[in-house]
Amino acid sequence: MPIPSSTRSILQMLLRSGPLPRAELARRLSLSAASLTKLTRPYVDADLLREEEPAQLASTGRPSSPLDVAADRVHFVGVKLTGDHAYAVLTDFRSAVVERLDRALPSKDVAAVVGVVVDLVEALATVRRPVQVGVGISGTVLRDHSYVTASTFLGWEDVALRELLEPRLGVRVVVENDLRALTALQHWFGGGSDSFAVVTAGAGIGCGLVIGDRAVGGSAGACGLVAHMPVDDGQVEDRGTTCPQGHRGCAMTYATTGGMLRALAERTSDVPGSLEELGERALAGDPDARHVLAEAGRALGVVTANVVNLVGPRSVVLTGEAMQFYSVLGDAFHEALARRLDPSAAPVAVEVRSTDFFDWARGAAVVAIQDLVMHGASFEPAELAEVAQ
């Protein structure tokens, strides 16, 4: 039996907003009190929705029992894949992390990676059984959340990942680009903004977008491809190194881990092996390391200004591994942002958020949550309650 769109709207509203009095919930969704009761009763009976302790309404002075999602009744697993590691989290219905695990990948072979994902999900399922699983991967993923067209870090092309995982896990699997998954986390459970961009810098560089309370995904599953955006405008240092595509002066050459390490190699023979070591040198005052991070900050400022000029988000979230060194690159970022913003652009708020790979895995869990609530073919209360046991 198809799930009414109004029921999906109720669940989404409560997940994102928290407990709401029935009258307020009905008002926000333009439902009558009788319709709201009819739609929610099966979920209350199945203990998937709960009435909280009565609270007094300021408008009427009458007590009201807010309705809320029983977040602890339904669980999900999210998995983030890197080029050499898998990170997994078990979350509740609001993406709060219950347990987490990680494991090194024995190789980039598809079968080996699938085996690690299955092992992690099965291990977390001993804590609580997930109703769905989300997998986040760097690369291009078809919009039906099933097929990886290409993943540079894993060296994959044309991998039907959902088809490989679902028979072994026995639950629905949703595959998504990892940055869009992280953007989904910010969208539903990261502060409630309906207009923002996520710009991330670290192993890769990319942009996620939510405009008008809708995620922007691209017609073929690719969007926010800013890695090869030119940023060398006379303020950013002319760099001799090129990106893997042979470009000079693109964002990838300045604001990714590989680009920063290659840039440092142009200035010194003592090159660190990781972004963390480069950042530690910068924090300790090393002028070459500080210069490279400042150049990365300027490049990010140019990218962010271009995004704001083009789509006009209300806010920008800066994240990724490079943000742990924001104290070094931040001034250069804001200088470039201010210089490149169009004079008629509305002011944009910038939030800096440090994330680790478990946060990215949590984003993958949110994609699974969104899929169940917004598109799930099976969300019958009794069935879901049985799975959630």
C-alpha cells in the first residue's frame, strides 16, 4: 500500500524540527486535526511516534502533548569509503551515533571492499539491527543511489554497488557521493538552513548545495565539481605543478592534500608525508608550510566566492581535513572571498566545521534515513516496528 505523502511530511517535519504540539504540526503541514490523528495513529500504536510530556502552550495557556519521533526505535548504518579504509557508524533515526567501527581495506578490489562493508555492517547489527544502510563514496553515483560510475580514489568504474551488497545484507542499501551525503547531514540535522553550500578541502575538494530546501544533485549524479575551477588570478601564486588532468592554476593544485604537498616540494626538499604533518609544521611557525596553507586558503576563497556569486546561498560551511588548520589559512580565505564576491551579492555567513571520517559515515546514514522517509516503498508501521526489534 503506497504511503501517503502527508505521512512522509509528518515524519520529515518531526525528524528535523523535534517534538511539536499536534496543533502546530497540523498548522505547518496544512492538515486538519482529524487528518493528523488518522495519519499518525498507526505510528503511535507501533511506538514509532510518541507523545511527550504535556507542555503549556503560550498562545492558549492550555496543556499540549508534543508529538515526536521515537528515535531510539529505528537504526541505520552509514559507511564511508576512502581509498584505503572503511568507516562505519550505527545511528538512531535522528543520526545520533550509537556505535562506530573502522577497518583498513585489504585492497581496492571491488570484492574485497564489499567484503569489508559487509563485515562492518554485520558487526554493528549485533548492537542494533539496521533497517537500511547508506554507503558514501568519493566519485560519481547515479541518482538512483545504486551505481558507481567512477571513483578515482578506489580506481573503480561502473560498479553496481547496491546490487553487490543488498543480497548479502538483506536490507535496502543506498549509495551516494560522499560529499552529497555530508551535505544531507548538514541539511536535516546540522542546523536547519534551507539555503547553504558545503565546501570541503582535504584529500579532494568539492561543493555540496542545498537551495530552496532541496539538495542539488545534477542531472547525471554529478554536481559541485569545483576541483578544476581556475583560481590563479594574480593574487594566488603562479604554481609550476599541475593537477592530474594537466591543469595549472586550478583549485585542485592548491587546496587538496596532494596539491599542497607538491607545492611544498617546490620550496623545500624536506617534504612531509601527510597533510597533518604539513599543518603541524605550519602551526609551529614553518614559513614554507604556512605559505602553502595560505595559498590553499586563497584558492578556497576564490572557489567559495564563485559559488556564492552563481547560486547565492545564505551560508557556507567550510569543512574537510584542511579545516583543522583554519587558524593558518583563514585570513587568506576571507581576503580572497571578500575580493572576489560580486558587489551586489548578499552577505554570506561562513561556518567552519571540523569533521572526521566518522562524520562522513554519519552522512551516509542520513542518506539512508532520507531514502526511507521520502522514497521508501515499505514504511508500514507494523513492518518497520518488527524490523526495528
